[in-house]
Amino acid sequence: MSKRIFNEHQCRQLEANPNVAAVSERAIQYTPEFKVKAVNENLQGKGPAQIFIEHGFDLTVIGAEKPKSSLKRWRKSYHLYGEQGFFEERRGKGSTGRPSTKELSAEKKLEKAEARIKYLEAEMGTLKKARGARKAGEETQLTPAEKYAAINAVVRKFQLKNLVELLCGTAGVSRSGYYAWLKKAEQHAIREEQDYEDYLLLKSIYDAHRGKIGYRHFYMILTELLETPMNHKKILRLMHKFNLFAKVRRANPYKQIAKATQEHAVCPNLLNREFDQDEPGKVFVTDITYLPNRSGQMAYLSAVKDVASREMVAYEVTTSLSMEIVYRTLKKLEEALDGNIHPEAMIHSDQGFHYTHPEYQQRVKELGLTQSMSRRGNCIDNAPMESFFGHFKDEVDFKHATSLAELKALVDEYMAHYNGTRKQWNLKKMTPAQYRSHLIAA
């Protein structure tokens, strides 16, 4: 039996094809006339897939291998019994027996339908008990929806479309209720198909980002791809339904923040977590992170971020944690500002060795910046910088770099992407560069 299961909408679609005699969830019964026509066309040189497509079958529904396997079976039957073999019931007969020409009576069909209903009732009742859905000792009774499903299965199995009222009476449900359920089931099947198509689109984006993407990023990408944007609530629902979970970093409760050297001066926390800034160039945050890679040497990334626009203003990658890494970063920040220093400009950092160093603090003053520091062991005070490093390590394969030059190229590429093409939900769905222009214009 085929592993493919047809939903309600697909069953209705197949039943509308004149070449189909009956449809169940797992099987299609074709008309004898179609089988004869298909065999003849195949013998004349047409391929199985072409024959099925020309006769109105959607291969994405029935399966791409279905035409080939069906034609193979029909050709064998045609060779043994000729065209007449398709018009006679041969299932259950041996190759030497005569085909049965006896037509089943309506009473016999109804008897089979009633037997099928009883079987489904017993089967579903057993499943309900096994799942513990009903209390022990309570009489097992089918819900109306379960009865409607059983009636629908019997109608399809035995083609008893004219006996729906009788079957509803046997099951103890109304005929109008059955048709209302049938309409709702079809609508549900259509929604399931649409959900699956939308899932395939989300999956392609999900794979392109190596799973490191959330519903907000999905929404911003789909806004550009689709004429009608997909609602973010629907994106969340589909992500939960099809297990598209964002692969994000997890907080490490055992991570210890390095203690600042006692000889160096600590500056007060002037920023005080006031991260909602609307003036570019007024507040900067900076920090250093480790970048382990395959080159054999540990690398370090020092970066400066504008809190208002979230733009990465300056950065430096080296294999040494000497003071030179922060001096070069400051020099690049000075070049980026090009003399346009905000009168209240501030640079905030943690209490690391580099930032408490007297020489570094002197250079910050000469640049015209006020220095601020986080409280000891409190990384949340420098949250914008920690957030950036987290996203960087999620989205860049820096661990596979085999040289410092390759690592620097990866950092350069990501910085350009982060500033110029990576949109952010809280920046009115703009990139940092676009948002900076927006703030300046405002």
C-alpha cells in the first residue's frame, strides 16, 4: 500500500477527475476506460508521466512514481486478459480462475458499509481508551466528528453517495451536520496545503541562514519577497507547527567576568543603561571578544558601536591582547568621526584591563570623549555590545578560518552586511546605516 496519504481537499480534487472511480485516503481506483486508454497510449510510445498529466492528474498529489508503477501493472494485466480484464473484478482470483462477473447488490454494499462503521467505532473506541481520554468504566461513545469521519470513509470506500442519509440515521447524526463537517474538513485541508506551501518558503529561508533566524527576521525578509506580507503571528504559528526553531546562543550561568586590575582607575557608570538614544555620534559602546579559529592562534575582535543607530563605527582584529588593539580601535573611531565630535560624546565599556589603563583613558580625553564604565561583573550595563557579539558569533563561521587574513575578511564582510543590509526590527525595519540617515533627517 502507498505511504502517501491524501487529505480531504486532495480527495475531492481527485474525485472530480472523470478518470477516477473512487478515492480513499491511501488509494485511487481508476476507471477501466482510462486504464485501457493509458495502456494503448503507452504501447504507442507515450511515457507514463505524460499520459497521467494529459488526463488531468497532478503528479505532486498522486506521486511522481505512481504513473510508472500503475502502467507496469496494467500492461501485465492487459497481456494476460486483454481489454476485457479491466472491466472484470479480478482481485482475489488466481491466474487460472475465471473472472467474476457478479455485480454486488445494494444490500450487500450496505452490509459492508455497516460492518465498516462498526469496525471503525470499535477501533476508535479502543484508541480512545488506550490514550486515556475517557475515564475507566465510562461507556465509550463516538463524538459526532468521529461519526462523520466514519461515514465519509464508508461513502468513499464503497461509493455510497446516494445512501448518506441512511448512513447518518444509522450513526445517529444529522445529514446537514455531516455536510457541514465535510465543508469544514475541506476548508481545513485547503489551509493545511497552504500552510505546507508557506512552510517550504520559510524552510528555504531558514536553511539559507543555517537556522539562525527568528520570526522578526523572517517577517522583514518576506516583506521584500511577497506582495502581501505574511503576518508575524502566522510566521510564529508555522515555526511552532513545523519545528523551525531559531538556533540562538544560550546564556552561560557559569561564565565569570574577568576582574579589573586594582591599579587602574575605574570610571563611574555615566551611561546607566540609557540605551534609547536618538542622536548618532553621542554615545558609543566598546568591548573585546575572543575569536578561536583553526589558524593555531587565538584572535580578538575589538569594536565600537553607536548606540543610537546601532552601527559598527570602528573595529580591529589582532592575535594579541596587548594595549595596541584598543589604541588602533580608537584611532579608527577618530578617523570615522572625522572631527565631528558631539559636545556630549561618551564612550562606555566594561572594567577590563584595557579600558582602566591610564594611557587609554588619556587618549579618550584627547579625542574629546567622556568615559563611562559598567559596574563590576555586570554585563547588562554594556548590553548593546554584548548583543552584537552574540549575533556575530551566531552568524559568522569564524571558527573555520585557517589564517588571520581569512578571519579578517570574514569580519569585514559581516560588518558591511550588519551596517548596510541587515535590517533590524527595532530600527523600524531599517539597516543601521539607513536608520542613522533617518535620525539625522529627523
